[in-house]
Amino acid sequence: MSEIRQRWRLVFARGDEARYLSHLDAVRLWERAFRRGEIPVATSEGFSPRPKLIFAAPLQLGMVAEHELADLYLAERLTVAGLRDRLAAGMPSGYTIVDLHDVWIGDPALAPQLTAADYRMTLLNVEPAALKAAVGCLLTAERLPRERRKETRAIPYDLRPLLLELRAGPADPGALPLDADPAEAAGLWMRLRHSQDRGSGRVEEVVAALADEMGLRARVGGDDEATEAKEASETGAAGASIEGPVEPAGVSGAVEGTPETTASRTAGPAVEVVRPVRERLWLATELESAGRPPPAAPAI
């Protein structure tokens, strides 16, 4: 293990070119970028030392992001301008550096500091008025009993403490497919708890709960690119180069990990999420300084 002399917090965005990369493939691309930029990254111990790059939280396949966080540990000190120039020399396609912060090496680990995440998306096959009413029902509920499926087990949990904020609004015209009816589309914004020890909310679970309130089925993703990527993975794309297509698990197809209700089996068009974006990951200190501390809640 090389000696750590500096710790940088990277704030970065992920665009369309990279939204179907798995977390493992993304890590490999970042490591390649460090080699191209000749960045003196500190390495881990063991027979196969790896660059010390710690991401705050993995990102779902099929989702773009605007304010992701990762900590990069260096074996030599660099200025902010020097690091920015070296990153620019080999940045992975689809990724953009938003900001850089020189962080004290002894600061707590990044992931345990996370407390919330903001998301926005467009929903298809919904009536805006019905969606607003469903949002109101979720926010006023004292409890939202749901189930997460893990292998053959159904694990009960309460969605309500994981849902910090929820808003419905106009759909993003740029996100609508060409054949979509604007009258049956709406925008959705949510802030979910993101905590290692108290549980984290998931976009697909909130969408499924809203769909149940409206008596509809729900699916997340489902666009042509996601379908093609999934088909490619099922026919052997796992052996392709890391720049190739990967499976969009977790963002395409019917929502998993939710209880099967009568409403979820109703025939007809399903509520569909398109253009999901993770706007921001929040550290606890950032929300506190913004005057918006997340409510205390028990673990799920």
C-alpha cells in the first residue's frame, strides 16, 4: 500500500453515454483515466493493489446523474488546477467533473456520511391530477407498509420514513417519447433517505406505491435502449469490452421488490418512468447547513 498524502473529493456528473455502465465497469474506466492522466493514485494492500477511489454510492443502470461523489486518495500532492488538467486528459466518456475539494485525509469515510438523495423523472401513462392526489396520500400517511423481495423471501418494511419529500409537476417535454401523449404524463421529484445504518429509499418503490394509490401497474425504464442493452447482456455481452452494452438491471422492466397487489395486476398501460436523474447526493452536514436536516427515523 502506498502512503496517502492527499485526499480529493470528486463531484462529477454521469451523462447518457455512460448511463448503462455497471458500477464495476465504471470503476475500471475511472482507473484507466487515472493511468492516462498520470495521476499518482495511492493503492490498496494485497497481491493485486487497486487505486484508492471510493464512490459514495453506486448508481442504477439507466440513470444519469448531476452531482455524484467519490473520494480519490493520492500518493503525491497536486494542486486543484493540476488534478483538473490530469483528469481532463483521460476522463471516461460520459463523465464530467463538476467540482474538486481538497479533503483532510483523516475525515470520516464518505459513504457513512450520506443522508439523502434527490431524484427527478417523467412518468408516462398517468393523469397529472391523479398523481398529485397520490403524492398527497403518501405524504400524509403515517405508515406505508411494503415488501422487498430477496431471493425467495419477502421482507416487510415501512416506506414512509424513507420518503423525505415528494412533489408532482409538469412533465419535461424533452423527456417525452415522440408517441407519448403530454396529457398523460407528469414530472416527479423526490428526496429519499440514503443511509447505511437506517435504510435507504428506492425510486422504483416510490413509483410502485404511487401506482398502487392510482390503481395502476408500474414499471421503471422500458425504453428501447434499455431493452437492447438487456437483450445484449442475456446473449453474452458480459464478455464484451467494458465500453460495450451492459444489462440495465433495476431500471428496466416491471418493478421488483414490491408486494403484488390487485392494483399491480390490473390490465392496461403501466406507469412508466423515463429519463430518471439522480440530481444530488447529500451529506448530513450539507443538509444541515442548507437548513433542511432530514427527519430522524428508525431503521427499516
